[in-house]
Amino acid sequence: MIDLGIKMNTLPLVEIAPKLIELDSTDSIWENISGTDEIQYFWLGRQSYQPVWELQKQLHAKRVSGEISDVILLVEHEHVYTFGKNADTNNLLNSKPKNAEVVQIDRGGEVTYHGPGQLVCYPIIDLHDYKMSVSWYMRMLENIVIDCLQSYGIESGRKEGLTGVWVGDDKICAMGVRLSRWVTMHGFAFNLNPNMTYFDGMIPCGIFEYGVTSLQELDIHFSSIDIQTEIMNLFNNYLSKNTNEV
């Protein structure tokens, strides 16, 4: 037997980049979910809100029962305003554009806009496998967006007592989640290049004193595919079961 002088436990680990599976429709996800223990990422393209919300609920039930592994959905929505379950509906103004749907949903938080030019991310993950803490999970989501912005040279952060990610006094990423049996739903909406006039039709997240911004407003040149890839890589890094401290 020839000794090649290689000790297996000294070989460097090869990090496998996460794969983004593009779907033709929300129903086609069931043909593409595998039995792997790895996080699976799906790009849904542009979708109206209701079918994706229904898909989230179905995925959540299957994750709770252990039928599937963690799933992260990436999507761009048609124009829609969503209210959290205890939201003040007065924060949606009569001046809002008429072509936007309005939907009452089961997440926390106030009114939020979703539409073309946003990257919306819905993690369906079981926190039993990471850390059973709502605050830890929210800080992780914020850190993922903060780190992504940092890669484009943008300094961003949090505001005390408020959710989301901020560039100065302007919110660039809104967040609202729901947890049941420690499995997550909903997530965040990252403003890449949305039509900013839709934000004028509401008081974003019920906050009067601050504004809203986007990568385009900040004159940042970007590729949507590169943003998606960076977000997936950051999720994989933060959800590594050996490094799940935020």
C-alpha cells in the first residue's frame, strides 16, 4: 500500500455554494423539494401575494411535521399592501395607488408595501435546529441584510425599538415574522429598485418620523442575481449549526 502522506482530517473543507431553484409556478415546488437535510432555496419570480402566502402555510405545516427540511422562498410580488394581524388600518392612506391589492395577514407589525423591485424573502425554518429565540432570529435577519449592504459599501444598522434595517433615518428593509411551534413564516422585503411612490400611500410600518430608501435611491449599481446569491450565502453562514450565534 502506498502512503500518499495525506491525513484526511487535515484536508480543507470545500464550501458548496447554495443552489437557487427557479420555479415556473408555486405548485411546482412539490416536484422540486428533495429529502436533503440542507436548506433549499426557491425563486418564485413575480407573483401575486395570496398564492405565495398559501404556499408558506403549506410549507410551514410540512416543516412542523418533519416532512421537509428548511426552505427559503425568494420572490418579487405584484403591488400589494399587507396589514399585520393587529395593525392600524388608518396607516394606509386614501392617496394610495388604486392598482395595489390590500391583504390582512397573520404576521406581526403594521402596514407594509410589497411590489416589483423588491427582493422578498420568506424563510420556513425550524428554530429547534438553531436557537429557540425570537430576538435571535430577528437579529439574524437584520444581520443578513446589513452584511449584504456592507458588501456594496453601504453602512446600515438598526434603530432601537424598531425592526428592519436602516440607512441613516431611512428604512431599506422591512421585516415582519410569524412563529408557530418554533417554525418561521413571513420574513423581509429588501428595497432594490421599487417604484417609491407606492410608499407615499401609507405610513410605513406606522412610523411617522422616518423615511424609506432603496439601492437605486442610493445610486448603487447592482445585479438582482448577485443580491440573491449574497443573501443565500449569508443565510448559509448564519444558519450553520456550528456557528449559530448572532
